[in-house]
Amino acid sequence: MKSIRRVFGLSILLVMLMTVSCNKDKKTTTGGKNENSNTIENTQSKVEFIDKSTQEIYGTYLKIKNGLVNSNSKVVQEESKKIEAALDDSKDKEQLKATLKLISLTKNIEEQRGFFVTLTAEVEKLINATEIKSGEIYKQFCPMAFDGEGGYWLSDSKGIRNPYFGDKMLKCGSVKSVLK
């Protein structure tokens, strides 16, 4: 019984910490609706790569990220299927293809967010293996994701739009590095 109370108490503490640390910049309107709850549109990537395949993969990756920000599992599934179908069967893309398959097979947004960590790492490998012709990619990090373990994602913008929490903690995170 004591351990159940302790777990419950720690859970409450974690929720309070998450609220204080990541929600401090959220504002509400007089109607009580969060101003940050606007959906993020899928826009054209501002980054241009030498390699057209990487360009396509990164552009679709951003659509997946925005689907997660908007908590839209259907968009996440559809865009994952698009990248998966476009990938060749080369050895260096096996993990990327397998991760996309997992994302496309689940409708559960939380499971998709869990797979997104691996997707981000795999897309980053592709980006590091090619040259960026123009633009910048911001590697961002949310320390609260996955019970405090944290999670990275890539973005065309310095502005934080957290794919791991969506509008619950839209601006939780920071830029950790810039890829040029």
C-alpha cells in the first residue's frame, strides 16, 4: 500500500513539474482556449539538399513531425507510408524503412511518438551523409518527453513546436544544435 501511495505521489509530482517547467510560456485568451493550440500547417521545407532523395525524405519527415504536433495520427500514418514506398532497399536505409513501417501500422499517436525518436535519428544520419545547399536545420530537444528521458526532433524553424506532447506542451523544448 505504501508503494502505491509513493508511486501515486511521484506521478503527481512529475505532472506538476511538467506543468511548471514546460507550460510557463502558454497564454490563454479570455475564452480560456490556449492560443498555442492552432494547428501547424505542412509547409514546404526551407532547406535545400544536394541529394534529391534526402530532400524528399526530409520534407515528408517534417509533415510527420507536424502531424505529431497536431496529434493527427492519420496524417502521420499516411506520410510514413509515402516515405517508406519511396525508399530503396539499400542496407543503410533498413532501419529507417522498418521504423516507418512501424509508424504506418499504428493509429495510436503515443506509439507513433515513441517511434519518432528512432525516425529522427535515422533521418539525421541521412542529412549528415549529404550536403545542405541552403537553409538550416534545428535539432531540438524536449527534456520532459518519455518520462524525463527526453527526445530530439528536427525542424526548419527555431520556434519550438513539440511533436512529443502536441498542444499539451507545444513550446516545451530548446534548440540544441544547428545543421548547415
